[in-house]
Amino acid sequence: MIANYHTHTARCHHASGTEREYIEKAIAEGLEIMGFSDHVPMPFPDGHQSGFRVRIEELEDYIRTLEALREEYKDRIKILIGFEAEYYPAYFDAMMELIAPYDYDYMILGQHFIDNEMSPYVSAPVTDEALLTRYVDQVLAGLATGKYTYLAHPDVYNFVGDEDVYYKHMKRLCEGCKQMDIPIEVNLLGLMGGRHYPSNRFYRIAGEVGNVAIIGCDAHHTKDVADPEALRAGEEFAAKYGLQVLETIELRDPKK
Ligand SMILES: [Zn+2]
Ligand SMILES: [Zn+2]
């Protein structure tokens, strides 16, 4: 691995380690590019405070800390400043406006909820086709904005209903990603944690469609950065489905 674009910081309130520790681990593992993608702060109109993302008042510190480290480490590693963000149609404009004043590099799409986080977490098992349809529609609409560089854990949606229904909609998702030239992520956090993603049934479809993949550490602890055992597992997983795996990625400028 020479580049990882999926890293969290303690500011999302469920990860540990300082930015410096993540960067030092990345250098020790031989990475050339280290992208931070903490959960984007989200201004909910009713004052709802998220428990798993950077708080609005922490945004400034997130950016300034990484800017200082980017400068300090510039001769040793390329630091990128990004966000993992959902696409919640009703809140998207406010979210983009909130982060617009900052000089950040990229966003990845991680659709942890449908519509907003007051709705059920997408990892909760569901059997309702209407919900799966909405998940896929929102992910595709989010990617169509052109703001997102890649799709994180595309198969985070835990549909446990009819397999034909799963196939139909996830094929639509894979085809949309292919058309828009969006890489899909093999998520090492899920793989090593024995989560329901990355799932064989999803990547079988991706292999059939011919999607391009990227391996993402989704690091929540320093040890997760380019962990050799996890990387091996990720590469084997992608190889099983014949997916082309990108080593580095072309960033989409969220400000365009
Ligand atoms: Zn995520
Ligand atoms: Zn993540």
C-alpha cells in the first residue's frame, strides 16, 4: 500500500490516537500518501448533536492541526485533508457550506444512514426493498454531485431480504459507480472486524460489472494504518473477484 485515504481521528469520538501517531505509523509502513477523512460535521437544523462525527466547533482544529502536520511532514509523506461524508439530500447544501471556507482536499461517500442519522443505521438488518432502493438511489445521487472521490464500504447496507432483490439493486449501484468512474472501497475495518461488509455477495456483483476498487484502512486506531495482515486479506479479497485495485486515486475537487 502506498496510499490510504480513509483515516479517522479522536474528534469523531469513537477513534483513538493522535494525528501525529497515525502519520508516524503511515511512514513506518512505507505509505507515500496519508489521507484523513474524519466524519464530516453536519449542521442539523433542529440542533441534533451527532455522537460520531467531528463537532462543528471542532472543525477548525481538525483542519488547522492537519495543515500544520502537512507542512511539518511534507518531505516525508503527503498528507491529505478530507472528510467521510454521507449524502443526506436535505442537509447536503448546509454541510457543503459549513466546510467551504476550509482548504480541504477530498470527500469520500460513506452512507451510514438513509436521509439523516435520526433514521435507522444502515447496518441494522432490513428486508424492505423500498429501503434498499432508497439507499442505492441516495448513494448514486450523492456520487452524481461529482463531489466524492470514492464510495466507502459500498455494501454497508445490510439487506437480508430476497437475494434477487439485493442483486437487482446492488447491480444498479455497481453499474452506476462504473459509469461515473467511481472506485469502490474494500473496507479493511469491516474485513478484519468480521462485519457484514465487505460481503462476498456484493463483490461478486462488482466483479461481474467490472468495478475498480481501492483498499481503505478505515483506521480508527493507529495500528489499523496499513496493517500488513489486513492488507494481505484485503488484496486476497479483491483478487477473488478479479477486481482491479488502484494504488492511488485521482481526487475529485469538492469545490468544483
Ligand atoms: Zn464509514
Ligand atoms: Zn470511516
